[in-house]
Amino acid sequence: MLKYKGYTGVVQFDDEAMIFHGEVIGLRDVITFRGTTPKEIKEEFERSIDGYLDWCNELGQEPEKPFSGNIHLRLKPDLHAKLAVEAKICGVSLNSYINQTLKRAIGQ
């Protein structure tokens, strides 16, 4: 994973073409980049972000911000109820309980 100016890029390696290619995640806009070495892929990622920000500036538009922190989640009613009960038992809001549970799930 690459990070630059608040944006995150994920990279894959194509062993047939012998090239790295990546995409900035968390945006509706599509920003891609590629390179043949780790150094080059990092440089191209940063160049793509800078290019995106320049393009938005030229258009007079605010660049899209990645990962606002807001998600809309649909749960089955019984799961929603169980989570609400667990949150209450722990003495926290449902939102806090879900955040804590998800952090534990990814090892944070």
C-alpha cells in the first residue's frame, strides 16, 4: 500500500507483463498508475495524485477526499439487535462498539 497526501494506492504485480500497476482507492474518480520497479511505481503514484489535484484545481473543483469515515451499513434486524445489546452491556454507543469490534477484527 502506498500513501501520499491523504490518498492510498494499492499495487499489484503482473508477472506476465512484468509490470506493477495500481489504483487509488476510496474515490469515485479513477486514478491509476504503473511502473516497472518499486521506486518507479511510488513515483508514478505520487505523480498521479499531483496530476489529479492539479486537474481539479484547473477545473475549479474540490478534489474528492478519500474515505470520509461514513458508511451506510445494512444489517439483518436480529444482528442489529444483538449488537445493540452488546454495546449497551459494554456501556458504549452502538457506533463505538462496531468501531471497536472492527478494529479488533483487523488487529488494531
